[in-house]
Amino acid sequence: MSISLRKDENILLIACYGEYTEGSLKTMKNIIKFHEPDRIVISKIIKNEYSSSVVRATVGMKERKGLTEYIRNHNKEITDSFAQRIIKYADSLDIPTEVHVRSGQDISREIISESDRVGAEKVVIRKTNKGPFMKILEGCTEDDVYRSMPREKVISLR
């Protein structure tokens, strides 16, 4: 698929990679109204590998693979649902919307890469609910994106 880029086009990239609430959807609608994008790109990002202690604690490779696949499918269902609701809203405003599916080990790297590829003016990411200790242990997509992109380009969705 080729993406035609125009320098004057206002593209809003929405990164879908975790759980979202009804409040998140309402905030997303307000962001879309406020920024009035010419086009919306929804990037559904599915993490390839889960190395949490839950998965590592599972005995046997067959069980580990099954649990990993379950988590992956569950996250895909969540991102699909949220993306569909954004598409429906964007359609009501006549804003062209594209959905790109990406997968990888590092969600922040996928977001940054997709933003560069489509020439996004703004990037909407999910605000983390991790505490400082968990951020150190597991890392934090939000922090990684903020370190790699200009702050004014990133919008954290609560």
C-alpha cells in the first residue's frame, strides 16, 4: 500500500495498543474535533512477545504459547473495538480514515516509525497507569515516545 503525503495535510495518528475506556473515546472525539485533521491514521499495534512473569511462570512451552496467543488475541479484540468506534465517529465527520496493523516487540518504536512513515502532525498515545517501580521493571511506552518525539506532537489519552 502506498501512502500519498502532502506537506500541507494535517494527519492525526491514533496508536491503539491497549485497553481504552468510554472516557478515552469521549476524549478522542474531542481531540478529533479540536485538531480537525484532514486524515486519520489508526495504527493498531499488537505486541509480538509477552515476557511478563505470568507467561514465564507457566510450565511447559505448549502452555506458554497458548497463554501468549490468548493475550495477543485479547489485545487484538480490544484494539479492534476501539478502532471501529473511532472510524464510525470519523465517518460521521467525513474525515478519511485508514487503519494500519503493526506488530513488534517494542510498541513505542512501532508508534514512532508509523508517525514518521505517514507524516503525522499529531500522535495520540495511551497514558500509562504504571507506577514508577513498574515503569523501571517493564518500561513505559508513553515515556519512550515522549523521549523520541517533540512533546508538542504527542497527545496522551487518559
